Amino acid sequence: MVIDVREPEEIEIARLPDALHVPMSALDGALGALDPYVEYVVVCHHGIRSAHAAARMIERGFTRVANLLGGVDAWACEIDPSMTRY
């Protein structure tokens, strides 16, 4: 499952299909509703916020968490050049 921790205005610019949108400010409150044994990839714009979010998830007992290095910007450059960059 992909968790996108960007702010709503960022999601409007470049959306990842099927990602669960949980802004950083709401992450702690949302973790209780997530299964700690599911595999998660956390994303943001450049990978910095998502690295912090992934670390927070691991601290809270999640065992299968990865950070998308370079974020959606790298995704747009390397995987989907049709995605809007900002």
C-alpha cells in the first residue's frame, strides 16, 4: 500500500493513483487504523517528509515500511514523465 504524506494542494498537482492520502499532520492519528503487518511505501515530494513518516511508523511497530527515495519528483522523472512536476 502506498501512503502519500503530502498536503492536499500538492496532491491536486500530481496524484498517485490508489495511494492513501494521509498528510504528515494527520499521520499519528491515522496509524491506529492501519495494519502494522501490511507492506507500506511512504511518499512525499522529494522523499524527506516520507522518510520521517516511515521512521515514525517503524517506531510505532510497523515492520514492513519503505520510503520512496526522491519522492514523486523522482517518480515523474524516472517512471512517469507524464506526471506534472512542481
